[in-house]
Amino acid sequence: MSKRTKKVGSAGRLGARYGVRIRKRIAEIESVSKGRHECPKCRAVALTRSANGIWICRKCGAHLASSSYMPTPPVAVRREVAEVLAKAEAREELEVDAEEAPAEPEELPQMKSGKKANKE
């Protein structure tokens, strides 16, 4: 026998009800929420959802509260990442400005000759 839910995935249980768009959304959300994610503490791909907004790492046993369908970093972590990115961009802009700025003109060597140069 062949698979009956190849296209729609877990939303195949709904059959022909509720419309295509809603079934596709459900399948997409469920594929993300039922999959495994990276644990922020031990960095293992073992974080699974146990309930709405509760995530448990199967390796280190850490319990996390996060968003419903996908674990997201806390607001403080997102803020720190934004600050680091802003500093890096500012540093890059300074480096680009330093490269584009024309260097001071070099003085040409004076020619030494037996005659004195005319002074104006």
C-alpha cells in the first residue's frame, strides 16, 4: 500500500474538510512543532515539545518555556544579538570609510641639480 498523506502530511487526518489552505497551514505548523530542535543549554538536537509552550531536552533534561509551536530565544538574548550586530555594522562602516578616504598626498622628491630653483 502507498502512503495516503504524502502531500499534506499530518493534516491528512482531516480528509477533504476545512479547505486546502487551512490544511496546509496545519501541516506546516505541526511539522515544525513535532520535530526536534536545538537545545539552548547543551546544543544537542533533542528538544521536543511536551505541551503548549513547554519544551524538554531529551539529553540534558532541561525544561524551557517558549513559544507554542517553535522554541524561540528569550527577548534578552535577541536584544544582545541585535546590539552585537549593530556594533559590527558600525565597525564595518568605519573600516570602509577609512579605505575610501584619500590618503595625504605624498611629497615628491626634490631634484638635486647644480642650479638653484627659481623662487617665486
